[in-house]
Amino acid sequence: MEDENVYTQDGTVDLYGRPVLASKTGRWKACSFLLGYEAFERMAFYGIASNLVNYLTTRLHEDTILSLRLEMRIIGLVPFGSPRSLELTSQTHTSAASGLLLPPLSSTSW
């Protein structure tokens, strides 16, 4: 009877196919892994975003303000998945820098 409560009840197994001990899984060990993963993911995301602005201004000779606007629009599209799957308004253009369909960038829109 006690053996049933020692193992996890959801049928999980270890690398060797043996039932997993409930006392050795999850809890704070998993929580620390998830927090670390999320922290590194955020650092990578914002590092790539800053590199995008640097690339747009140095290699493609875009204006700094235009580069920042484009970056903010790309960051806004990230939670929705692939930009190709998005259907935007009929007033769109293809950005030379990224190939994304974006609404026109005008000085009055910001």
C-alpha cells in the first residue's frame, strides 16, 4: 500500500523505463530550472533585438528612429507567431530590412 504513494501517479518513467519516485521530481528543482530558462530566454531575445537595431543603422544605413520603430513592430509581432501567418490591413509594405509585411511607417503614427 505504501509503495503506491512513493511513485508518481501520472505514469511518468525515468530514462530506463522505471517508475519515478515522487520525492525526487518536480517542486523547487523544476521551479529553479524554469526561472533560469525564462531569464536566459529574455536576455537572448532583447540581445537579438538590440543587434537588429545595430544592424539596421550600420549595415543598411537606416535612420535610428526608423530602426527603433521597426524593432518595436517586430517585437509586437513575436507573441503572435510567424509574421507570414498574420493578416494585416490592406495598407502594408514590405520592409527592405526584414522582408516582413508591416503597416506604413509615417512620422505621424508615433
